[in-house]
Amino acid sequence: MKQTHRLITTILLLSFFVITSANGQALKKSGTMKLNDLEYLEYEGVNVMLAHDFYPESHQGGVGIIQNGLRVATNGDLRLEPTPGQWQPTPKVGKRVIDRGKQEISVRMEYPNEDINRKGFNPIIYPDLKFSYAIRVQPAGKGFKIIVDLDKPLPHEWIGKVGFNFELFHRYYLANRITWTSSRAFFRASQMAPIIKTVMGNCKLCPWQKVKN
């Protein structure tokens, strides 16, 4: 029997914005998030998609959230760096699978993507790392749950490097607070972040906040 190894289990509550009516009164929330006929999760003005498109260089792909017609979060996927750049390795995306019994969307992915590894005009250099995994998205009341299952454990030297990357659109959150488990932080007014030099001599952005689930 193939074993899976749970990397991350996260519940995201729908608290990105307060949804208000035209007269300023908060809309009443009822019911729960559901899988609709278009194969994404839906609850009032919030849509949660998985692998409906894949263009990470343009900030599209993986798990994405659209709220009141605005794409507020995207590229929810495993990456090999905390702040990957435009020409950094991305996974090979498999077929999206819908399980209406579980109200679940899932997709299998793997590293490396041999279709683009060290090929083309701007070759993407993948490290010597091979692994595959499944991302699953499920309703969780009025919110949703993201589950990442690895087919096998990561090599020891990659623990703490491979992580779930989720991009929030910065200008929608300026000066707002973000809370993740016991850690809290504010989104900065500037998009600049500290830069460190890696052991390979390259410069990279530091994440604003580090938390453990």
C-alpha cells in the first residue's frame, strides 16, 4: 500500500474583507461552501479554485481565491524557495480530479517538470530533487481546507526549504493585520523586503513572516 505523508493542513476562513450591502449593513451569511457545477468551491461572493489555470509567472495557478470579482490570492502550491522568482522551478501539473461525494477538488503534481528542465531560450534549472504530491481542497463550513499529501518524505536536506507558497495581492491588504495560528503581523505599506545572500552567492528576498502550523 502506498503511504502518503501529510505536509500541511490549513483551514482558511473567509475573512479577507467584510462584505457589505449597498446601505452599509453586513450581508447575512448562511449555509456553507459548496462545490459547484463549474468545478470550484463557492460561498456567497467567494470562489476557491484549484488548477483551473497554470501560469505562475503571471501569478495564476495552484489554489486561487476570487472574492467579489477580485483575485485576492493565487499560486497556492509547493515551491522550492520561500520567495521564488520568475524563472524558478515550478511543478508539472496533472489532471484535476473532482469528487462530488466528498465535495473535493484534487490534482497531482511533481518535480521536476522535464518538459522545461534546462530547455529553451531561458532554461529553468531544476535541482537534483524528485518528488510528487497531491493537493486537495475541501469545504470546511463557511471556509475551506487545503491538504497537501506527499507520496514519500522529502530528503532531509530539503526539509525546511520546500513549502506551501500562497501569494496574496499586496495592494488589497495594505496596513491590514494577518493572523496565522499564534503569530500576527501587519502588511507593510512598502513591497520591499530584506535581501539575504544564499550559500550559492545569490541574492533573494526574505519572507515577511515565518510561522509553524
